Amino acid sequence: MEKCFGFIMALLLLSGCVASGVNYADLPAVSSDKGSVFFLRQSKSVGFLVCKTVVVDETEIGCLKNGGFFRVPVEPGLHTIGFLTGDGLFSSSVVGSQINIEAGKAYYFEYSPSFEGLCAPLGNAVCMRFADDMYLLSEDAALTLLADLNES
């Protein structure tokens, strides 16, 4: 009975780490007087428990889950976009870039964590280090990826 309970609890915990919103094909259109910025994250085992915070102009928009995406309607003009990185307790910074958004256009950015190695042991614990990478994708590449993703 304890094993069954533990298994069910593990499933419930892990289910919160995967995007389960609407599929890209079911999204309503955005007003043509704004630009659309898409943040994508493929489903990968590296960093799958970490939900990355999406940032636009220093405003936290939401949490990008494994296998998920966000669409953010943005006013035309120069904007800073990216992901919050760091430990969240003592230090954090934004990994991203500035981009000039045009009305009616869509921009696609992919977050892709990668394993960097192990940290120095702290007592009996060993930590893992990950790199946070962000890539600007072409529309064709992004649409191929979005077909398999759900809204975070």
C-alpha cells in the first residue's frame, strides 16, 4: 500500500512540471495592432522539473513548463525579452535580448536547458549545473515545434 501511495504522489508531483494547456492550433488570433512573442520549450529530460519564468520588459509573465509555450501580445517597439535564471533566492538575472517588435508579426524564442556538470559536493549532497540558452527561431522551425507543444 505504501508503494502504491508513493507512486501516486510521484505522478501528481511530476504532472505539475509538464505543460497541459491548449494546443497551438486552438489559440485565438491576436490583434493586428500588436506583435506576438512566442516562448517555446521542447519536452526534454534535462531540467524537466524546472519551470522557467518568462520575462518581458522586467515583468514576469508566467512559468514556461517542459513541453510548453507562451504567447505574449506585445505593443510595437523595442522590448527586452527572456527568461529569469539563477537560484531565485540569492541571485537572479535575465537571459535574453532586446528586439524591435513590429505590429502583426510573430517572433519565436526557444528556451533550451543543457547539462553543464556537477557542483562541488556539499556534505552528502551533490548538485547539478545547467546552462540556460535562448534561441530565435524561424517561423517554419517554430511552427514545426509548436505542433507538439501545449500552452504552459
